[in-house]
Amino acid sequence: MTTTPLGTRSAAPPAARRELLAATAGALVEGYDWGIYSTLAVYYSVQVFPGQSPTAKLLLAFASFAAGFLMRPFGSALFGRISDTKGRRFALTLGMAVASLALLFIAVVPTYAAIGAASPIIVVLARLVQGLAMGGEKAIAATYVVETAPPRRRFTYAAIAYCGDVLSGIVGFGTTALLLAIFGSEGMTNGAWRISFGFGALLGITALWIRSSAKESAVFLAHRNSAREPRTRALLRANARSVCAVFLLVIGGTTSYYFGVTYLPQYAWRDLGVLSDTAADAYINIAFVAMFAAMLVSGRLADRFGPLRVTRAGIIAVAVCTVPLMLALRTGALPFFVVAPLYLIVIAFPIGISNVFYCQLFPTAIRSIGMGIPNAVAVAAFGGTLPMVATALGEGGNSILVPWLITAAAVIAFGGSLLVPAVHHRAVTAWPEAPAAVPPTS
């Protein structure tokens, strides 16, 4: 197989599919972990966190969920730097090893009744470690796809890789539904939730094995052997416009994603009371299948018409459709099993190609860290806090405001799309390094 610089690589070698699997496996584990931590919070919070009120315990669980996200910018800086200096495969493998260990710690943590305050401390520390490990996951995996995918199918590969997140939702909610069917809500509260975290650790070990057999990016190897690049800070300053664009775009993507994928079932049964928790978890899997298909379509469209057009169309759809769909759910005009698939199809288009699109805004030397840091900061500030904010609004009788938050975030994201450099406004197979990639020399 002949390998050439980014954008000129020959099409569809078997190795590209193996590298795609390595990227997708990590998305599956990351999405599964953060998804079940949110959806199972109502069960494990009773055993792990202090207090008498179930709502107070739940808010503490969501606070620890948000704390994990606060570590993501640091993890993105750390693992992004490792990726840009030591290699994509090395950083992906190291991050997955640490993440799997954190999942295992949560699975076996003793209850608050058994060890007191040490129980929530262990869980919070595990979430902090998990946030650190997963902080650079999306950016590094997307970088790996950018540098290994066939040029004419790059966004199709991007959508497939992101479908690991969707598959994680199917696996996560499927596991929860199965455990609820076997143990019931009481059994889940009494400890069956641990099975889900243990299964997540097993998924992480499997992803680690898959990544250990993948090859390093040839683009990275060629770059590492080339002339010395300017310092990272200088490169980031030279690409400040792209950094701002990614930050604003991610605000819209992360809020709609975490609302649709992790909070929508709870919004339906806790805030609106339109169906039971068991039914919500079962119906959401139908929505994930629809989202999976929509992401594949978004990838094909981006390869043909360009990622910016697809992204903007998706952002507009989120802004226009979120409030009407949730209002229809609230009033009973549409049932959950109709609203959930429709909403996840809508958010699939701006999300499915996003990570690879954002990575291509940066030169090779800072591709992981340039996309990773603004992505991680936006996700920590707006995605990680969404379940906690939405729960607080629901408990205060203001759940009707939650869809409006998602709409406002989509408007912000559209503003971010206006900052994308002009070279990325069209569909091309061999994109150059990002404009202003190299700062002026004295």
C-alpha cells in the first residue's frame, strides 16, 4: 500500500477499515460511559451519595457528572499534546487504558452506608480521572480518521466513527432496559447498576485490544520526520479564528447531543410524566437506530457537497425544530416514540461529521490539541452541566425552558459557522493545511 501526505492517499485499503474500527471503538466506550453515568444516576445516587432527599442525591450525582467534564480541557491539552508529539495511536491507547480503570473503580465502589464519605469521594475521583482520560478522545480519534481515511470518503468514515457514540446509546439503554426487566427499579437501586459499569470496563478492555493492533497514522509519521515546526502556542495563535469557530460550533452540538441522547428519556418521564422510565429507555433505542442512519446520510452528503453546508443546514434544523417537537411531546400532540426518533435525526446532521470537520481546520502539528481544547472547554461548560441544569429547572417547575436553551445554543453555533475559513466552504478531496497555519517568522 502506498501512503502519501494528507489528501492524496490511495483509496480504501484494508488498513483504513481497521483504523476506522479503532477510532469507533473508543467512541463507543466514551459514549457508553458518560451515557450510563447520567441515565443510571437516579439509581446509584441513592447508594453512593449522602443525604435524605432522592432529588438532592440526584443533583449531587449530576454535579459529579459535570465535574468530570471540567477535567476534559486539561485532558485535551495533555493527551492532545501527547498525540501531536508521540503519536495518535499511542495517545488513544493510553487514554482508553486509564478510562477502563476508572469505570472499574465505579463498578466496585462500596456504598455510602459502608464507608461513609469515602464512597462519593472515590466516585468523584474516578469521574475526574475519566474526564482527564477522555478529554482528548474525540479530537485524537477524529484526527486519526482525518489522516487515515480515503479522501473521497473522509466524512462517510467520520460519520461511521461518530456512530460509535450512537451505538453506545443503543448498548447503554439496552443494557439498562434489560437490567430493569430482570431486577426492577428496586433491584437497580440496590446495586444492579454496578453491572452496567462493569460491562463498560469490559468494553474498554476490548477497545484497548483493538487499538493495540492498529497502525500509527502515516501522515503523523511523515510530519514527525519533517522539518521542525513552530511552537504550539504560536500555531494556536495563528489559527485563533478556527479555535473560536470550533468553540462556538461545539456549544450547539454538545447541548443538543446531551439533551437528546442522555436527558430526553428523563425529560419525558421525570419532567413531563408522559411515560414510565422503562418505556422511555426502550423507546429511545428506536431513536438511536434512526440517528445512526441519519449520520451515515450526513457523511455521504458532506463528501459530496462539503461539510460546512451540511453542518449549517443541521444547525438551522435544530434551532427550528427543538421547541415545537418538545411542545408537541408536552401537550400529547405527538408521542415519545415519534418525537425521540425525529429529534435524534435532526441533531444527527450537524453532529455526525463534526469532529473530523473541526480537525481539518488545523494543521498537522496541532490537529489534536487545536480541535481538542476548544471542544473540551465547550463540552465541559455546556454539555456536562446540561443534565444538572435541566434537572434543576424541572424541579423548579420550569422544564419548558430547557428546549429554549438548546435553541439558543444552536443560534450560537450558527454564528460559529460564519468563522470557518473560506477554504473549507466547499467539498474537496485534498484539503491544504489550514490558512495561517504557520505564524510569520521574524
